[in-house]
Amino acid sequence: MEKKKPTTTRITRAFRAAGLAGLGLLASCANFNTFSVQEDVTLGVRAYEDVRSKEPLVTSGPALEHVLRVTERLVPAALVDAPSFAEKFPWETVLIQEDSTLNAFCLPGGKMAVYTGILAVTQDEAGLAVVMAHEIAHATARHGTQAMTRQLALSGGLAMLGVVLEENELNPEYSMAIASISATLLTLSYGRDAELEADRVGLITMARAGYDPRVAVEFWQRMEAQGGGAPPEWLSTHPSHGHRIEQIRSLLPEALAIWESTQGRGGSSTESDF
Ligand SMILES: [Zn+2]
């Protein structure tokens, strides 16, 4: 756990205590975040450990190599535009063997998971880059703990959190709070604005990594054709497929210019090698 400066700690405590004292309204603002960056990592790593212990993981083979290749290209590209703290995130991806799940997620702090089911829709590296760059943007913009802050503000839980999280990791109350908060990370809805922001940032990231951003439009059209049955991250609080495709099209000139500047430095990004 990062050692905080006393002043920062006092301010953090004051903000957290204020949550119960009626500043839930402040915390309901989209960008307010009661968690520290280090807590993003702590909570994300905890949730990731749960996923790794409970889900059937793909541990070798071409599908895993495919996912890891895209991760290795996207993370450095994302860091170009990300806040500096993201460089310290312990970026890592697992592939979960679940063909019926069309999903992927990136936890606060940079731990990611891709379900094998989404690979049928992403089709190739550029298609997977659409999904993963979007998820990475959620982590660098800290949408997870922002959404958690709003949820705690609504439930009056901010002050409790302030007391508990100032304790150390040996405190059983701290461990229980980390466990219960991290367990809910996977069910959070970030909200439409956050989703559109992740689409926008993700589009620039994939272009910077050398993936043709026009693939994003094709990917969302394929997702639209899939219809229902999608898990929470992609559900009702997401913008409609039509809305996000419209936004992506409006951002394509900027993204294409970035992508074109990468061509010739690493070859075409549209190869279908999976
Ligand atoms: Zn999202």
C-alpha cells in the first residue's frame, strides 16, 4: 500500500467522511472518485485473483497468444495518452474459456480478461483491439472506482469506507471491505458517458497501436447483429450500437490520421492470423 502524505490523507478522510454528511451529491458527479490510484490497483488485483481462481483459463495455444499479442501492442499505445499513474498499473490479461460469453473487461489497475466467446465476433487482431482498447480506457480513466464512488454515495457507504480503508491490510475489517468492494467491481455499470469516452479513447489507442480504426465500425455492426444475450458490461447502460457507431464515424478522420502515421513502421494491422 502506498504511503500517503499526511495532508493528502487528511483531505481524503475529509472527503470520505463528507460522503455521509450529505456530500453524496458531489460524489454522484461523474468524475468524483473517493479511491486513491493505489486502491484501484488493490481492488482490481483482488477481483482479478478471484477471476483467476474461479474461471477456466486458457493457459496456452494460439488463442491465448493472439490475446497477449494485442495486449502487448495496446498497452504502450494507451499509455501515450493516459495519466502517468497508469504506467505503474500491473497490466496483465487472461483468456477465459467460455464460448457463450461475448465479453471482456479491464479492472481498475489494469488487470484484464477476455472471454473466448468474444473472439468469434472480433474475428482478428484489429477486431479484438477494438474491444480491448475500449476496456483499457475504462481503467486509465478510472471509470470503475468512479462508478463505485457513486454507488457508495447513493448507499451512504462513503464514511464507512473512509474509516475502513484507512486501516492496514492486516485489519480483518479492511480485508472484508476490499473483498466486498472488489466482488462488486465486475457487476458495475459505468454509464453511457463513460462508455462513449471509452469508445473515443479506445479508437485513438487502437490507431496508435497500428490497428485500422475503421474496423471499429465493422465490429459494432457485428455486435449489433448478435442481438441479446450480452452480459452486464455491454448491456442497457451502454449507448445503442447505432449511437456508438455514429460517434466512431465522426472520430474516424482523427483516428485514421494517427493510424496512417503508424503504417510503414510495423506493417499492416489488418492481417487475419487467428
Ligand atoms: Zn465499456
